[in-house]
Amino acid sequence: MTIKQLRYIVAVTENQFNISYTAEKLFTSQPGISKQIKLFEESLGCKIFTRNGKALVGLTPLGNDIVEQARIILAEIDNLVVITKANHSEKNTTLTIATTQTQSGYVLPGVLKQFHQQYPNIKLIIENGTMDQLIEIAKHRRADCIILSGTNDTLKREWLPNMLVIPCFQWSFSAICPPNHPLAKMTTPTIDYIAANPIITYVASALRTSTLDTFPNIIATSNDPQVIKQYVRNGMGVGIIASMAYDKRIDSELVEIPLQGILPKCTTMIAVERANILRPHVHRFIKLFAPHITSEDFESANHQQDIDPVESPLPDQSSHWFI
């Protein structure tokens, strides 16, 4: 059994069991990977992959456990590399953050300004995506930190294998409409009245299904709250956005109706690989994004065997320092 073999079986699994595609990504040959998989299975005396002829099509039940353990072993090996490089120059180092457009547009600017002041030589890469896209990025380890929103009970363990999920703050939804809309003149509008209107809101995702099901008359969706606001300005309907995306200084032609207490709050969380926690600049970014997380929280979470979130009292987004 070798480290190379562990990397090959994990990579093949993450690339939908396509050996040719895996070989291209790893800059090696298809026969070389096939040979190493065969040697690995022979060394363990069991089959890791199910096959259709010579093609790999899935994992055996035991193979699934072996691949998960291989991921843990490889993460610990990566930890050794991180520790030895921790004090090296930051030049050419990057911090890749994958998140939604709402978070990148309204939450991250203040956080990253402080981060850049402390780590001016680190290049920042921000990738925007839907919740489903963020989960795929996490599965394929294409970002250092994944920032996503949902509730603890809807975040399924298999979506983010071997990652820590750290709750950061809570936020609420708001409805928006033009000043001449009947909704703007109501003192206490009901959710039924709001839902009776044409609705423009975020793209549906597995993490927000229960919230979006409240509105059966969704006529348009977008990942970008700026797009939603523009459609509302054009008179297409009522918008449902994160409250943090409304700024009365620049959105003065729209009226905000807070839905706190009407719709459930969402929790913004950071998902990060255990190995990345050891990288000083990643650790610092998380501390800037979630100042209430303590060193004891990190220590406790890093010894957990699953992705249960760090248990800390969550501040509300409205009281977060970047507002």
C-alpha cells in the first residue's frame, strides 16, 4: 500500500470512476492508474470498486469505507506539508473562497479588506455559485473555504465529507417592492398576502426548499440580488432577498418589508477541510469572518469525527461588525 495508491483511488472516486479523465487530471497514464488500483486491491485482499466489464462503475460497501479512510489519511499527510510550510514566504500563496453572490457582495468586502491588510502578499480568489455548485466545489476540494447558508438540520453529512462546518451568523429574509405597490402601504402584511404576488427571488436549492415553497408564484429567479432588485424596480413583482442585500441609501426607490419572524432565519456557515485549519492565513480569515469562534471551538471541532458544527452562540447578521 502506498500514498500514490491512496491518492489514485480517491481521485478516481471523485471523478465519477472515469480512469481516463482522472489520468489526465493527474498527468499520468490510464494503465498506470489501473495497475495501481489492482495492486492496492490485491494488497488488501478485497474489491474496492464495482465493475461492468473492465469499466469501474461504483464502490463496493467496503470500498466506500476504505475511500473515506483514505481521505482522512491523505488529509493528515497534507497536514504535515502545511506544518512545514507554515513559516515560509506568503509569496504566490492563494486563498480561494467559494460562496454565493450575496455573501461575496455584502459580507466579504469588509472582511477581506482587513484580511488583505494583514496578508498583503496572498492572492484572493472569489468564486460565486449556487448552493448546489458550492457543494460540488467542496466535494472536489477546489476551494480553501466554502461559505454557504442553510440550517444545521438540512446540511446533510454526505454533502461535505470530512469537512468542519462552522456556523458564523444568522440572517433573515426581506420582501422588497416599489413605493407605489399596495404592499408598501400595509402596516402588518401577512405572508399569504405577500405570496399571492408574483415573486422574484433566489434560485431554488436543496438548502432553501422549505423557505421557497412558501411562495408558489415564483416568476423569475437569480443568484444575484442586484438582478432581483432591478426586476422589482421594473414592476415585475415582489422580491424576496436576504435582508443584508438591502441598503436604503442606494435602494431608496424600493421599500423593504422585513420577514423576520415570518420566514425562518438562515445560518451562514464556513466549511473547511481539517488540514486547512492549520494554515495560518485560513485560520485568520475564519476568525475575521466569525469573531465569536474561539480557539477552544477550533480545537474541539478538529477532534470531532463528523461534520457537526462548532457549538457557539450565533450573532445576528444585523449586529455583525461588517455592517
